Amino acid sequence: MASNPKSVAVSHVGKIRSNNQDSGYAGAHLFVVADGMGGHAGGDVASAIAIKRIIDADKAYESAADAEFALKSALIAANSLLAEAVFEHQELTGMGTTVSGLLRVGDEMALAHIGDSRIYLYRDGELTQVTADHTFVQRLVDSGRITPEEAAVHPRRSVLMRVLGDVDASPEIDTTIVRTRPGDRWLICSDGLSSYVTDDRIRSALSHHPNTKDAANRLVKESLDQGAPDNVTVVLVDIDESGESSAHTPVIVGSAAQPLTYESEAGRSALRLPTLLLHPLKATKPDPSHFEPESEEYLTALIDEDRRRARRRRITWLVALALVLAVVATGIVAAYQWTQTRFYVGAYDGEVAIYQGVQQGLGPIRLSNVYEETGIPLDDLPPYWLSSVESTINADDLPDARAIVDRLEVMADE
Ligand code: CA
């Protein structure tokens, strides 16, 4: 770790990883974070190659447009260097790196970005993510297939759709120019920070630590407090009142601060081969953080897989729903069967009748029907019994209903 009054770069291997695949740089005008990935010897090499090439762009430019062009060109040149390295060292195949960089020209920032490292602007107490993650899950969020909350816990959240590497000769790099002003704090970080520390915690750390170095250290500490499963790199740039960049020694942290080691890594992987043969599972253990080429077929395959997962979830729900409906239906049948054990006496077509079922219906559904017509005209009944029959008389069972009818018949004859 090292610092100067206006910018600071800090990188930490984290608590789980054995090597740091991140690289960071804070220079006179240029500030960059790169997060490497792929292979057992590739990730740290990828971010180091990229940073070492991109820092050639750390110069004073006439305009922000010039700076934007220079920065983008530097990323494209780094992409070619990575492809060359893979060509010469096959064991590096599949390596790649994110790059997020700011190149300052006066009160403007030229920005270049690819991958899922992030650039945030902290201004007037508010934190804004300036870059968009080039991740599979962000695609799903953008297309409305999942919510940002679902993205945060999605099993494929670490899959990148775009990186620098040996995959694409002309990678799609986001660039833009943003105005800056005194008091602005620009944060560039790897996902080792942003995946484990909430935006709210980041904002809080920046608001409580006005000192650049303290704030950057606090952010790394926040990640360590969350267990720091990944390498974590923070580059923080404070735009001061004067708006001037002070001359200082550029700082490189992480993998790019070390000599490139892939030749010795290659030797080591050759030595490791017999172990891998003894434990073939180890050899195929996937890298937890990896990228995928942004081909339409591949994207379609990923989305199909996501759909299948969603379908499996739907099927589970449908089975559960069917079970609930079956239980409810069984209840309804039992309840209906019970109603059919009940009898009552009522009026039907101007005569007394015995009904099977209950008087109450379920909306339009009637739960009773005429069981037996008696032939006793309602008109023959005394007024009290007439109204009783019209409002129905409950019976305990069929014989009871017949007994009631017998009594009515006697009264009708009188
Ligand atoms: Ca990472």
C-alpha cells in the first residue's frame, strides 16, 4: 500500500485466496483497477499485463476527448498483449481481466471500462455507480428477467460477458467523459469490495473518512470484516479545492507490483501435473470467478439454462399448488357428501315436499334437491304451518322428515 495526498491505491489478497489477481494504479492523471481471472496461472498475469500496458497512457492531454481516445487505445493494446501472451504460453489460455480506469484532464474525467470492476462517484453525500457491470446477471436485470435483488444472489452472478483477454480481438469497451469538481471522490474498486460491501456501507465509509488514505483503508477493512473471500482493490481519488493535480510518484499495487511470473508458473504447473493426474477432480475444479465469451450462442445457452432453472422452480410450485387444491377438493367433496345426509321439509310446486341436502347454497350452487313429493297442497295447510313449510322445517333424517309430513297431512285433512 502507498499513497499521496490526493489519490491512494490499496490492494489486499483477502482472507481466502492464495494469490492476488487484482492490480491497481494511482498516477499523475491516470487511475485504474484491473481484476484478473482464469486458469491456475492466468489471472494475476492478465491484470498485471493489462495495467503495465495501460499506464503508458498516464500523461497530460490537451482535451478530455484526447484522453478518452488514448485510454481506450491503451485498453485495446493491452487486449492484444494478452492474446500474444496466450499465443506464446498456451497454459495461459482463457485468462482475462476487467479494467476500469479514469484519466483526468482538468475538470473532466475520461472513463474506460470493461468487466465488473466498478467506478463510483461520491458527491454531496451521495454515492453513484458510474459504470455498468458487464455481467450475465446484469443482462438479465436489464432485460427484466430478474430483479437486482435476485442478481445479488444469482448462482451465475460472477459470470462476465466482456473482459480483455484472448477471446475477442476487438472487445467492446465502454467509454465516456464526465465532469468533475472540487470535493468529488472517485472510487475505483474490484468486485472483492462491491460484491461483499453494500453501497450504503461504502457511502458511509466515504462520508466518515475525509482523509483519502483513511477512507481507502476503511473500505478494504469493510471487505475484510465480511470475510474477504476475494482479492480486494481500492483506488480512491479526491478532487481538491485547487482542482490541480500535484506531482507525485505513481503507485502500483497488487499483481502488477510484482515481476511477471508466468514462465515460472508454467514450470510449476508442469511439476504439478502428476498430482493432478492422481486427483483428476482438482484439475477440473472451476475458477469461482470466470468470464465467458460474449457470443450469441453462448448467451442463449446461459439464458436457456436460466429458463430451465425458472421452469424447475415453476414445476415445484405447480406440484405444491396441485397438492393444496387436491386437499381442498377432498374437503369440498366430504362437505358435500355430509350435506346429502340432511333432510328438510319445504314447498315445491304448490305442494309439500321432502328435500335432501341443506337449505343454504354456495353462491349459484344449490346443495339440495327434491327427494320426495308428498301431494299435500300448500293451500290445505293452516296459516302457521303454511309459513313454516315455506321457510322450511329441519328434519334429523329421512324418517324424521316423513314423520313431519305425516303430521302436516293430518292438519291438511282437518
Ligand atoms: Ca475479483
